[in-house]
Amino acid sequence: MPNGRMEFMKEADPQWPLFGLRVLDLSTEISGPYCTKLLTDAGADVIKLESPDGGDPLRRWSASGVDLPAAEDGALFQFLNASKRSVVADLGSSEGRQLVLDLTPTLDLVIENFGPGGLEQRRLPFETLRAKNPALSLVSISAWGATGPWADRPATEWTLQAAVGCTGYRGLPDRGPVGAGGRIGEWVAGIYAALGAMGAWLSSRSTGHGQSVDLSTFEAILSCMTTYFDLSGQFFGGSLAQAVETPSIERAKDGWVGMCTYTGQQWKDFCTIIGHPKVGDDESFYDGAVRMQHREFLGEIIHAWTSDRTVAEVIEALSLMRIPAAPIGDGRNLPGMDHLVERGVFVKNPAGFLQPRPHYRLEKGSLRAPAPAPRLGEHTGEVQSEARRAKPRVRLGGDGPALPLAGLRVVDLTQFWAGPASTAFLADMGADVVKVESIQRPDGMRLVGSIPNDVLWECSTTFHGANTGKRAVTLQIDSEKGMTLLKRLIAEADVVVENFSVRVIENFGLGWEVIRQLNPRLIMMRMPAFGLDGPWRDRTGFAPNVEQVSALAWITGYPDMPLVVRGACDPIGGMHAVFALLMALEHRRATGEGQLVEVALVEPALNIAAEQVIEYSAYGRLLSRQGNRGPYAAPQGVYPCAQQEHVALAVATDEAWEALVSLLDDPDWAGGAELAEAAGRRAHHDTIDEHLRSWLADQTAEEAAERLVAAGVPASRVVNAYHVMPNPQLEHRQFYQEMEHPYMGRKRYPGLPMRFSELRRHLHRYPPPTLGQHNDEILGGEMGLSSEELDQLRGEKIIGERPTFM
């Protein structure tokens, strides 16, 4: 046997959660490789099949434009493809197709991002593969999804941001909308693809049947990079104004510092700290929109305070009042931050540069240390030999449930967004999720972005979006009776999830040492902002702070102004937490052991932003914000159109440039040889932008976008986030699920950005629960309390259905 596979088997560890899982990776660039990186880190054997004409284009990629030696692969490629095996095969040839067919009986999963019909064009339709292996599942990643009127519409991650509305609300009205840097949507698609792969594999293990998973990057970005604004448009009507938060990222004496004040009390305390208590007493400023209207005045008084203090002094002063604050990370300073150093967040890639470790910690089991990324075709002979000797794998499964987490009971102690988003995904996959709140302190998100009325705690769009499919009880857990009931609930559960500040759950007497005694098979997942240990352990942190410190904020905004946060870290953290939990469940399946799982929300963000640290560590190049430009496409931008609208376009290939020039009627200015390649277009970006603005000025954004995409140029009208619906692609793919809510009536709730061929299209079992909605059903019907006992608990305010402060 060739030594590569032998070495792989020798180093394989049965303690890896995905030990034995075998994956064929046909994908390139970021989305698919990030999906398979997550699987590889957890122990899967991933075979990366590449084309003979250079393989994955990411091998030659550097975001800063470093001229890579011929024998050296790009650092980002090496990060995403560590520990995989590479085989070269031409899928346009009968030999290449036969290799895939020969491998198919040995596989569990195939991951590809060719685009709609890509496998069919290569004469490898999924039906052919599944005929050789009925348990095989396929995950297909594409821009818009495999079906629908826009399936073949030209797009890049940049134009998809504009299409979902997240570009339109970011930035200052007098400067125009600004997109998020870092190709974040491709990373988002990668984590969803990994969850889709796990869902399909778990389902096939139960039923014996594989399935296809059709993932839309457009829908993934909509799910992660807007705050359920499609729901807000239904609740409130109107349009979403362009805005930045105040305060947010401010200049200190020695650098940038980030902060956020989401609650009225935080704003009041902040104003006292900076020496303007009277401003804090004006309750109209509790509203972020009002602060935006007075941004110039507020900016002056905030800057006067921060500019006279160091970053450390600002953070110390705010932290004393429990106001979330964080330093601003970038590719250069992140590896030296004391908290990240103490937690060992950055490790060396075998190629020598620094990279973030996997985003989660398991108390039991282990994750794979990164081995070198393969050279192109390094394992071709080895894999061909395996294919010739391949025998069908032993498959388990029969008449089990199709939903992969059916039968799993989850006690959900989470609040706000990241934690609830993770448990909502578990509910969609079949878990019975019981949300626990109290009438003294309901989920704080119930009061954010809510319609002001007599039951405003039932009318928050973000709460609605992040809590579908759950049942809900209330328990005053700082009372003896409430805690006793919660412990009974936990003792019968499989999973407990919480995302309080570290000290909170321990102060309640519900630390891991207590919970593990209630049920040795139970898995507890904790989701603190910065982790369970380290110097920042007890700091309060919201999603903006995670974006600020992780460097996600560093590469978004106008080049000549402070950074702009993007608003994606909560759902990104939530989906990465789901993946971590699935790994713990795999360990329990193999060993019977429960365990503690830690997902510090900053660490998924550090993985999403990994390119910045990697680029600086490998090449000494510091990436920074470029407004609406970027290293991937040129020209790329957001351009004003008629009627005060904007259009986003991105020319990522020479073919798209030729299409654009043709659409413009081959003007003389576009005919120079220097514009035929991306480097030349980037060097002359200002000139190109001037001509594009002139051409677009008299067109509506919709007209311009349609002309551009018809010509083959990726483009989109910059959509207002409240107006994403109606969209013909979302309608065709039935992305929204109509449900009836007791107080909000019939609304359309966003679903998952993926279609499972063997599962029902709409996976939400219930609308978001009202406060304590299932007290009688769960505490009475399932736990056996009598109606008299329930009435007594209500009288003592231990349970209830209305907040005590309303």
C-alpha cells in the first residue's frame, strides 16, 4: 500500500468525533473547502479531487497580491485544506469519471460547488452515484440554489450581499452604502454546508438512505447577515434607514476601541462615564435612530472622551459598569492579544504561518492537529489504488426517523440571538427544544425591536426569527422551587445550552460539576463571548464586540473613516455552535459519555476572519478596509443610480469584463490592453468608476442590474432589507414558511438556506412561543404537576405568562 494512506491510518485517532467518515471534496475556493475543513478537523478522511489544469484556484491566491513561487501554494489554501488528500482527475474524461464511480461505494458524503447542473454536465448525476451507494449524500453549494428562475443568474458573494439587503443598511447616508469585506458570505455558506452534510449523514445512518442537500449562498447570507429584517418589514412596514451605531468604533489615544450600548441603562451609564449625564437622562436617545440623527453632536462628545484615553483605559472604565467593550483586532495585532495568547487560540500551520485553531473545545475526545495541505495530486496513485480495491462499506440504518435529531431533548437557557439561533436549528432538525425563561427576566431579545403595544414582549422580530420550532416554560430559577423543577427538566434531557456571562450560570449553582451529576450522559454547551477562561473571561460581550476584536470589523467601512461593523457574528457563532454540539453527540454515540462543550463566540469569528492573520503571518501584508472595492474583483463597487438607488456590480473574471465592455458599446477608454487583466483594472479603478457612474446615473437600479446580468456581469440592485420580499427566487424555493402567531397573526418566517431532498420543505414545527406558553403542557402534562400545584406556582411568581415588570 502506498505510504500516504498508511500514514493517514497510522495517525488516525478513534477519539476523533468523525473518525471513519469518508468524504469526496469536489469543491474549490472557500465555501466547499471550509465545509470540508470543519469535517477534516473533526477526523473525517477527505479526498480532494482537483482538475489537472492547476487544481483549486485558491492554490495561487493571496488577498494582498503576493507573487507566489511556483512551488508554493497560497497560505489560505493551506489553511482550508490541511490534512486532506489530493488526487488529480479530469472529470471530463471517462477515466476521471470512472475514478469517482469506483470510489463511490466507499464514501459517505460528496461536497461540490460547481453550480447548478455541474455534476450532470460532467455526466456524474447524483442518481448515478446513489445507484452505486444508496446511503451516499451529496451537498451542492451554489450562488442562488440549484433551482429557480435565478439559478443561473451571474453573481458573486459581493452582489449577493446587495441582494439580501445587508449592504443597503450599512454606512452613512451621505457616503452611500458599504458592503462587508472578506468574502464573508462564502464562509457562511461553508458552515451551513457542513451542517447540511452532518444532517444528511445522520439521517442516512438512521434510515439507510442518502439524500441531496441543495444550499443557496444567497439564502445563507440572508440568514446570517441581516437581523431578520424580512420579518421587520412585515411587522413594521416602511423602509430600513442606512445607519451606523453610536457609539461603536472610536479613536482612542493609541488606537481604535469598540463598544456598544444596546440597553437604555447601558447608554445612561455610558453618558455618565464620559461626563454627560444629562444626555443620558434624555430617554429619547435610547433609540438608536435618534442617536443617528444627532450623530455629529454625539460623536464630538464621545471622541473628546475616548481620544484622551488609551484603549486599555477605555475598556477598563466601561467594563466596570458592565458596558461591552473590546480592542479592535487586525491581522497584525490579534496573535499578541493577552487573552487569545493565554487561551492558545492561534497555532502554527505546518507551513509555518499562524492560524486559528478549531472554533470549539471538547472536554472529551480530541480534534485532529493540522497536517500539511497536500500538494496538487500528491495522493493520486494512492487513491487510484484504493478505488481499484474498493469494497462497499458496511451500512447501518433502517426504519429510523428521517429528521436527524428526532428524539433529542434540549433544555435551552439561551437568550438574545446566537444561542437561540443555534437551538432553533436543532429544533428544525427534529430536536424537542424547551426554552426556559422567567417572568422576572424573560429573554432580553423579547424587548428589542418590538412593536410598542400591551404585549410588546411578544412582538420582537429578532426574538421571533431566532425561536421558531420551540416550546417554552417559565421558571424563577433563583428560587428553590424553580431550581428544583429546572433540575428535573435537565435530568431527563440530552443537552443543555446556555450563553450567559460566565459567572451567571455558576452563581445560579448550575455549573458543569452540578449538571453532570444530574445526568452523566448529558452534554452541556456553553457559549460565552470570550471563553470560560482567560483575562477576558468575565467581560460582557455582544456580537458587535466580537466583530470588533476578531478583525471582521477591520476590513469593512470607508477607507478614510472609522470601521463599520457588519452584524453577522451572532448567527455565525450560533451555527458554529451547532457543529460543535453535533461532534459531542457523535462522541456520546460512540462512548456513552456526556461532556462539556465550549464555544467562545469570538473563536468562530476568528476562523471566519482567518485570512487576515494568515496573510500577515505568511507574507507580512496587513489587509485593511477598501470601502466597496476588494482584492477578488475589479471593478467592484456600489454605484448611484436614478431615484436615489444604488446598484452593486463585481467583475471577477476577464470574461465578465469583456461582457461589460460589450454592454457599454466598446468605448475607447475600455479598449486598452492594460484593462484586459484584473491587475490593470485594479490599477485604473478610479477611471473605470468614473465612467461607470456616468453610464449608470440615469438608469434605475433595477434596470441597470437586469441589463448587467443579462450581459453576463454579476450585479444586483442594492435592496432595502425590509423589502427582500417578494423575490422570485425565494418564492420559487419556498424559503418562507407561513405560521400563525397568537399576537402577530399570520406571518412568513425565514427557513433554512438548504433543501434536503428527503425531508419536508418547511421544517419549523411551531411559531415562536409566547412567554411560558407550554407551562401546563410540560410542567403539568409531562412532569406530572397538578393544576393546583401549577396555580400555586403562578401565585408565587415562580411560573407565569406575563413579565412581572409590565
